[in-house]
Amino acid sequence: ADNGKILWVDLGAPLDDKKPKIDYANNKVDALLISHPHQDHFGLMENVRTNVPIFIGELSLDLINATKIFRDIPLLSGNFKTIKPWIKFTIADTFIVTPFLTDHSTPEAFAFLIEADNKRVFYSGDFRATGRKNIVFKKQIENPPANIDLLLIEGTMVERTNHLYLTEDSVEEAIYNTIKLQTNLSFVISSAQNIDRLISVFRACKRTGKYLVIDVYSAWILDMVRKQSKNIPAIEWQEIKVFDHPTQLEKIKDKQFDAFRKRVIKQRTGNAVFQTPSDFVYFVRCPNEKLVNKLRSKGTINIIYSQWEGYLKEEHKNSCTDKINTLKNDSDILFQSIHTSGHATVPDLMKFAKTINSNKIIPIHTAFPEKFKTEFEKGGFNNITLWEDGKEYLI
């Protein structure tokens, strides 16, 4: 700002580069604003000084700490200020911020209107128009913020497309059609923090009379989300069982988790899956290879891969990649990819940008900014500017 105050919007850890240059995370900053709890938006936030205020949603903070609990990592420490959707607040007596809830593949994600020095910047955050919260996209289109000087808009899907499944509803329907015919166990591979996807699987299970089996970590995530919405399934619901993995139970052995542990044990799966495996659908990050091997003799096992397929490739591999790729080529397994993105398609990006009607548009969060500019110019936009990393710009 003109008075020298510096606000950062998201401080994420790069996902691709194994040894990224991140020394910028140690620069001077007066406050940090976090849009949502995905690593590429918050992963470096603990680099800021402990006295720097970090503005973040309460649920986002809970979800980040949930991961740390189950990885034996110390909980977040910092000067956290929790924020709520649509409630305006001021940062450093300078920046006036209004958070807008967005439809994304995490239960709490924000876009931000940031005002200072008679300028208005809109930061889209990550968003889509096809999930279970698509009503917030529609409302934003119907009643957009006015007089925006600069729109920073995500462009993840510029080089990607949703081929078969355009919406979260279509994902639910495809999973339903698969599991209703299962003669053995089904696994759905996804992130526990993708609550939209978990709800899709839950609804498909409810419609087919199957039990949804989640692990202890996923059960804890549901508890965190239920603090904000009682419409989210609880582990006590009759369609849900919990696989009480000893390693995960060990992570919550402290007294503060006693009540939760008792609830988990009460809802444990037990051995029923070995008697009637076709009654169960496991929602997992990695399929349990021991369980797969024990149930091979009972018929074809379904594995439904329900996240970005880039994680199956070498350049984006994680700890589950090799296991999943091995099972993908297993003759006893029917492997399907049933997924829709957490990000807006190009037509929805254009619809959003047209409604915001900013003086200038800068694509961010995309590996293909040049293609973004080309596509938008084909769509009639003449106010797209490409900014270089590490360079300062004035508006």
C-alpha cells in the first residue's frame, strides 16, 4: 500500500519443483491472508515471523492441524486471526478485506475483495461452478462486486478438461452405477479433505444400501466439518463404519481424544467385510493391499480412482502412486477413473471474469498463462496482461 504496509495473499509450497527457490517466504510482510487449506496456498505460511498476523478460516485451520495430528507434526503456531465468509475486516489499519465463499474441492475456500488506496483488487482463489456449493458461484455471478481495478484469476483448467464427468452430481451417479453391481469390495481413492467427493460416495452408498468405510483420519475430518454444518455425515450414521487402524489410533492416544476414540471403536468395521465384502465401499487414499489380497478369491474388486490423474505420473508422484499403478494393472481388479476437477473450466472462468468486469485481468495459478491469454482474447477479452514472477507492478 502507499503507506508501506505489505499484505501477502496465500503463501503456498510449490508442488512440482523438488527443490524450489522459496527464499521470498522470508521477506518482510505485515500480514498474511490464506484462502484455503491446500498445500499450494498455505504450505510456506509458517515461514513468516510468529508475530505476523495470519488471517485464515477457522475450518481451514482445523483441517491443516488435523493433518499434522495424524502425521505426528507439531500443531500450527502463529498469530492466527480467524475469518468468516462475507464478513468484512481490516488488516494493518490499511487493507479492507471481504471474503467470499467459493465452490472448491475443500469445504472452506475463499475469494477476496481487497481495498486500499482507492483501489479494488479481486482475488478469485481456487473455484469452480460444478460442485456441491455451486450456489455460491451463481450468487456471485448474480451480484458481483463493482468497480474492480484488478482481477487475479486462477487458470488451472486452461490446459485440462473434464472429459466424462462435468459435475459432482455426475461423479456420484457414476460411482452409484459401479457399486450397485459390485460382487466384491470397492475402493474409492480420494482425499479425505475433499468433502464434496466424500458426500458423493456417501450418497451413492446410501442409494445402494452399502456401508461407507472411512479411516480414523477421515472420521476426524468429518467431525471438524460438522462444527460448521450438521448436514455433513457423522460417524454414528448407520451407513458409516470406521476402519480403526492401530497406527492411526496411536496418533490420538492423548486424553483429549478419549471421547472421539470411544466413538470410533463403537463404529468399527470389524470382520463383517470378510463375510459380505459386496456390502462395503472403502474411501481411502491408498488401497489396503493386505485386504485386496485376502478378498481376491471372492470376485473382481473395484478400484475407483477419484482424483487428478496427474498424481499417477512420475512428475507428480506421491507415496501412493506406485501402489495404485500396480493395482491398476492387476487382473483381479476393475480400475476406473471417476473424477471431476475442483477448478473452473475455461467457459466458467470467462463467465466469472465477464461478470466481475475488471479493468485489468491477470491469470495466476496456471502453468499456461500464454494459452489463458489466447483463449480469453478469442472470447472477446482485450484486458488480459501477463505478469512475470518476482517482478513488482503498480495499479
